[in-house]
Amino acid sequence: MGVYLILDEQTGLLLFLFLLILLAWKPETLPKIARELGKWYTWARKSMEEFMREINEPVYEARNTMSNAVMDVRNAVIDVRRAVTDPVDPYILRIARALGIETQGKTKQQIINEILRKLSSNENQ
């Protein structure tokens, strides 16, 4: 029975570098080297995060703008569908007929606007 180590490229590289460092430097200098490597790693990670934030920020803004525009269009479509498909209140139809307003093929809002116009013109007379 054998023991198999599953190593990817990064793990193998890290092991190689570790062995190289052990051979090249004295054991007393290893803590200092480790600190420097840690500082360099922290700097590289922060730089990468900042770079990615700068790259992604306009993308997120554009995505939010597009999302808001899509929601506005959806709401407008819903409003138009509602205006076209909502049945007109029978009381509004009675008032419109009493005022002599044609209601066929008109939306509820169009009928209400004509009723208001007709009533305001009757008040002015």
C-alpha cells in the first residue's frame, strides 16, 4: 500500500520554495524572511482587492442603472395593461352617458378626463 500526496501546482511550488529557503538561508533568518513574505503577501492581496474594486465598481453601477431602468419599464407596462384591461366602473359609465360622452374604445382614465372636462365646461357657462 502506498501513500499518495495530491499536490496541485501552487502547493508544489510552495513546497519547493520552502525547501529552497531552508537550504539557502540560515535557520536564524527564517523568521525575518517569513515576516517579509507576510508583509509582501498582505500588500499584494490589498492591492489586488483595490484593483478589483476599481474594476467592478462601474460594472455594479451600470448593472444597478440597467436594473432600475428595467423595473421602470416593467412598471410602465403593468400600468398600461391595467389601464387597458381594467373594467370601467358602471357608475362612471352612467355619468358619462348622462353627460353625452361616448365611452366605446376608451380607457377608464380617458373617460374620467372627459367627464371632468365636461363638468368644468358646464360650470363655466
